[in-house]
Amino acid sequence: MAGSLNKVHLIGRLGQEPDFRNTSTGREVTKLRLATTDYWTDNKSGEKREKTVWHSIVCWANQARFAKRFLGKGDLVYVEGSISSRQYEDQNGVTRRVYEITARNIQILQSLRPAGRPQSDNGPAPQDDPEQGGADDATEEDIPF
């Protein structure tokens, strides 16, 4: 089979308010922290178990503006995107690798929006226009987080 596929589908809750910024080149970017939890029963002990995984979600352009305006901590959201990794050097000079999901589509499934936050139609966020550039051409310097 020729070709490849890099597609991620997640449903989870936001662990904090969206972190909206502008890059040094003026591009809009929002970072989200999304928790997904798996539940199962241990076969040996019969105990209920759970494991939560935290995902870093990066939103650009239209997705960034949508996230900033409509999403909040605790909201249940569907995220569709692709996974990527990047390296950076921390304050101690140690090279670190982070994995991030670049959001292409976000939908609000359940909102815990406090009073005063804009209402949405709970529909999908506008798709980013690939002609305007997305995270595929972003560099580490572009992401101010």
C-alpha cells in the first residue's frame, strides 16, 4: 500500500482555559490541554481502573480564534487533527521532545461555559484554509509556549 495517513480523533475534556497568543510573525495560535480517560475492569482483581492521558492541542488561524472565543475549562470537545513532534532545549540545556496534535476540526460536545462567555451553535469550527498555511510550515520559534 502506497502513501501514509496521519489522523487523530479525540474526545475529551479541556483541563484549562485556552492559551491564545500571537507568534513573532503575527500568526494566531491557541494551545489546549485535553484529557482523555480510559476505563476498564482488571481481569484478575475485578477492580475498576482508569487511566487519564493529557494531550497538547495546537490550533492555528480560524481554529485558534474559535478556541479562544468559545472553549473553556471543563468543556467536552471532539478534536480531529494530525500528530507531530518537535524538539527544544530546556533551561538546563537538556534536549526535550514534545508531541502535539494540530487541530483541523474542533466541535463542542458539552459546554461548561460560565455566564458571559459567547454562545456557539455547537457546530464545527471553521476549517483552516491550507492555502494560508497552517502548522505544517510552523517552526518551533513560531510557537510561543
